[in-house]
Amino acid sequence: MKILIAEDDTISRRMLEKVFNGQGYEIFSAADGAAAWRILEEPDHPHLLVLDWMMPGLTGVEIVQRVRERPDGHTYYIIILTSLDTPADTSFALDGGADDFVSKPYHADSLRSRANVGKRIVSLYEKLSEKMRLLEEAHATISHLAATDELTGLYNRRFFNEHFTQSLSAARRYSFPLSLIMADIDKFKTVNDTYGHAAGDKVLKAFADILRTVGRTEDICARWGGEEFIILLGHTSCAGAIIVAERVRSVMEAECQRITSIAVTVSLGVAELNGDEDAEALLKRADSALYRAKDEGRNRVVVG
Ligand SMILES: [Mg+2]
């Protein structure tokens, strides 16, 4: 474990180094408070500190106060070393944030034992922060999984619905336009029946890639279920949504065969939020536009 020794008196500093030499410590030595602080500003600096109180530049107690103000200030173990040893001095150092207080002259074994207590505490904090990091990672993974469709990597219906509700109320409150595109892959059942489900999955993934490429970064593209997809376009009027839908349609028509070896098209329904209409009504209008696109011969964009 790394240990910082800060002591301005050269002989005392050598003695301190001797106390911790060969005890499994990596020793960082500082000849005054400013040098100690520089070490504490380096990455991967010691968290176990033995500081003389009286030093030029910064005193040991001032260093304690500064360290404790850091966001991870609680993860340090700090022993203050001093010839000031009245009860008032002890209280001042401990109340100021030091973990332990050792008067000079000290006994080497006793100082080592006190430093070992600090070593246990610091390694406990290290283990704790590693556990915290792993937990945060796991939480990020879980959040990602909860929002994502496994096959296509697009958002899932659950995430979409949460986002949809928020965007809808924001659009109403600040009166900006908002549009929806519902897309359904044409004759998808025939693809599955003719080429098998693996080929069907390939088509779904290819369409998801097209949505990611054609969709603008601020659009929310999700798999609505089966071969049905949905795109939420904030700050976008019907005219803007038609342009996006038409691009999706034409890229699918042009690229699907090249990507999957199967020629597949897509039908799309577009609707822009109207006045006080709720989420369900808007969805219904986009959905009926989609059905009309199917009825009118597929591979087309229809406005609801
Ligand atoms: Mg001193």
C-alpha cells in the first residue's frame, strides 16, 4: 500500500521512512506541506497519510482539511504527528478531520500499528469503491437491456411508451410539432414461410439498420412488435415526417435485397399530433394510415 510521509525536519523524515521501510509500503516522502500537496494531486496517490502538523507551506492540519473537502475525502486515513500534545491540540486535529493523532517522540512499533489500522481502513474503502463501480456497471447494463429490443438493438415498446408520453406533454406545453411514423414490413409472413425464420430475422435486422442510418439522431426508433416499427419525430411537422418515411421506404426498397438477398419492401403510415389529441388517438391515426398503405398496394407512405 502507498503511504505518504510529510515531515519538514530531515532527520525526523529519515526516521519515519525507516519505520515503514520493508513493511510492505510504497513510501512517498515530502519535505514540506506544499510538496505533500503536489503528491496528493498526482493520479494514484497514497490514501494513507502520515503528516507532521507544523510544516512550512501547508500545515498537516490544513492538508487534512483540504483532503476532506474532496468528493472522495472520506476514503483517506490520516495520522497527524506532532510535538504539540495537549488535549486541546488532540481535539483540534481530530475535530479537523484527522483519523489519529500521535505525539512525538513516538514509539516506532506503536506508530506502525496505528498505520496498519489505516491500511485496513483504506483497503476496505478500495474494495467498497470497486464494488460500487461494478454495481454501477451492472445498473447501466440492466437499464440498457430494459430499454432495448434484443434482436434489432432498437428501443423496445416499453422504452418508447415512456418517452412518447413525455414528448407528447412537452409538445403540448411548448406547442412544437410532433409526428409519428408506423412502419410494417410487407408480406413478412411470406418471408418467414418461404426462407425460414433466420432469414426473417435478417430482414428485421436490416430494416433496423436502415432506420438507424436514415433516422435523425433525435428521432426515437423502436420495434413496436413482430415486424412493426415506430418512429417518434419531435419538433417535426407532417411534411418533415413524410420526407423521413419516404427515405426509409426507398432505402429499404433499394438496399434490402443487397443486404439480405431477399427483396422486401415496407409500408408506412404518418400522423402529426393534432391539438389536444392523446397518445392513443395519435397512434391510432398513424396505424390506420399504415393500413391504408397496405390496402393501396404496399411499399408506400400514407398520411393519416
Ligand atoms: Mg515540523
